[in-house]
Amino acid sequence: MKFFIAEGNIGGDVTREQVDAVIQKLKNKGWHVEYGAGNNKAEDISEFGQEQTLLDAFSDDFMMCLDELEN
């Protein structure tokens, strides 16, 4: 799946540099993530029907990256 992240997804007074750091961490974990606002979408036929499972796994990694950003 392709995911999009911008400052509004993280909240507060987040800078573009912080968003880019989170995106890079997620890319390092194997996620297809881009800067911006958009609808997360399945890109491969194998992902259809698996969207919720992928979203849950992505959310876990996203939260872990946010925790690392704060520390």
C-alpha cells in the first residue's frame, strides 16, 4: 500500500524535517510512504482485501516512529 504523511498527521508544531524523518524511518521498515495529503491506497492486487491488516501494521510502525521522534 502507498501511505501519505504530512504535518497534520503528526500534529502540534511538527516541522517538515520531522515529517521527513518519520517518512524515512517508515521507508527503512519497508513501507511505501510519501509526503503529502492523500488517500492511502492499495497498489498491488495482493493487497486487495488486506487493507485493514496493512493499516493496522502500518499504524503500529507509525506510532513507534513517533515515539522515537519524541525521544
